Amino acid sequence: MQLYTLDEDDRFGIALATALGRSPAAHEERRFDDGERKLRPLDDPRGHDVYVVAGLHGGPLDSPHDRLCRLLMFVATLRDHGAARVTAVLRYLAYARKDRRTQPFDPLGLRCVAQLFEAVGLSQLIVLEAHDLAALQNAFRCPTVHLSAHPVFDPVAATLVGEGPVVVASPDPGGVRRAQLWRESLQQRLGRPVEFAMVAKRRSAGRVSGTDRVAGDVAGATVLLLDDLIASGETLRLAAAALRHAGARAVYAFAAHGLFTPAAAALLADPALTRVVVTDSVPPWRLPAADPTTDRLQVVSAVPLFAAAISDCARAVAR
């Protein structure tokens, strides 16, 4: 097995390699003056089961488009030089939110990305907390391994909920299945009932509305508000306000991916939320380090989830 990591800040990849008891395979990347790149493996991939770790989020140096192109070309190069299988290990999958048409002539971004991966010979995809699991599985014809983020949130949640009533809530109807899965898992871990709630949400022309209605009883409860990602944070901020208005004692926000676009500062400063918890799938590079509101942000590692998934895949190939 070979494991490559393509991120310029490869702490996640190094931690993952360490968890797997391996060293990252060597590769060369050259940046030309006109902006083009060249990536090539320095270890012979011929006949190997290869895993390429990457995040398709925007960063200080590269856009999601840059990262996607680099990954596609590297996967193609590995296959050109005889890799038996190439698995993309994606901490964050760009364009996953655009999985259906909501306006005339809309693109299907997720399907386009899937077709690009298939064109370069990708064998398998491992991805953390896709926006919509069914859409992901329908878009990709190669096998997909979807990792839910809630297992790494369980230990944190167990320290926060205390002895009172606990509710797992979705900030919108689209996240109901995700929140229900965590409710079932957390209820088993805590050994006591965990209830469910949902906040109504409507989005039109990029504006979020309709978050003043809560389905479910949250009065006096500690609410764990779960979403797949935080961009501006407006959905979670309005949902937290609605839950507080409905009587929630405390609201903690959890999300797999913390993109934290500039407007997200309002989320971290909002008194309706006690804490915001994300995984390390996306470095919070957009947040100013000196901002006191970042003290309310907690980052937990998704490395164990990916290490277990890669180990399972490698064992399956070995059989």
C-alpha cells in the first residue's frame, strides 16, 4: 500500500500515516511561473494499492479548482504508471452541495466532479460527511465509502450534556437523516433517551429564512445542533436563536467541515451558541488568530475515522 498526501499543510496526512503505521510516499510538485503544476510520484506505484489524501477546500494558496485539478492529474499519473488501484481520500469534497437543479439551466456540480474522477481512472472514493449521501452515491459509479462525523463528536458531547434532557437537532429538513443517526448513536453511548428536533428553513437567492419554527420539544434541554458544514454560519446561527426561543437551556453546534467564510465571525460571537465544534477536515485558516471568539471553537480530529476506513479497504483488497 502507498499513501500520498497532497496538501501544502500536510499535518493531517502525516497524522493519518502515523495512525496507519506508515510513512507518506514521496512525490514531487513543481509550480511553474505561469501557474501550471507538475506532480509525479517518486516511489514506483506499479501494482500498488494507492491512497491519495487531499482536501478540496479553498486555502491561502489554492482554490478548490486548483486542488481538484492537481488531484485529478495525480490520480491519472498514478494509473498511467501502473497503480493497481487508486483511492481518493477526501477530507472535504468540493461541489457536493450542488447536487440537484433548483433553477433553470443549473449545473450539477457533484455529477461533473464524479465524471472527472471516473475519466482519470479513480477506483474508489473515501469522503467525510458529504452534503447528501444519496446524491453522492448516485453521482459516482465507482465505489464510495462515506464517513459520518458523529463518532468523533460522541466523546465531546458526552462531556457537555450533563444529567438533564438531551436533544439532537437538525438546522433544516435536509439534515434530518444525519441528525437521526447521531441521536441513535448518542442514545446508545449515554444509555438514556435522546430526543430529536428540527428547525424549519427556507433558502431563496442565497438568503435563509423561516427559522422561527421548531419541530420537537427542546424546553429545558441541552441541544446538540448538527450540520455537515459551516460556511457563513447563518443557518446554524438562526437555528440556534430559534432553539433558544423555544426554551433550550444550551445549544452546541457541531459540523464536520469548518469553512468559516468571513461572515462566520458572527456565528462564533453569537450568545445563542455556547460552543462550536468541528473536525480538522479543513484548517480554520480564515479565522483571525487573535479574535477572542475563537476560544468558543473546538476542533476534534477525524484521523481515526479515515485510518479505520483505509485499514478496512486495504484488508478487503488483500483478501
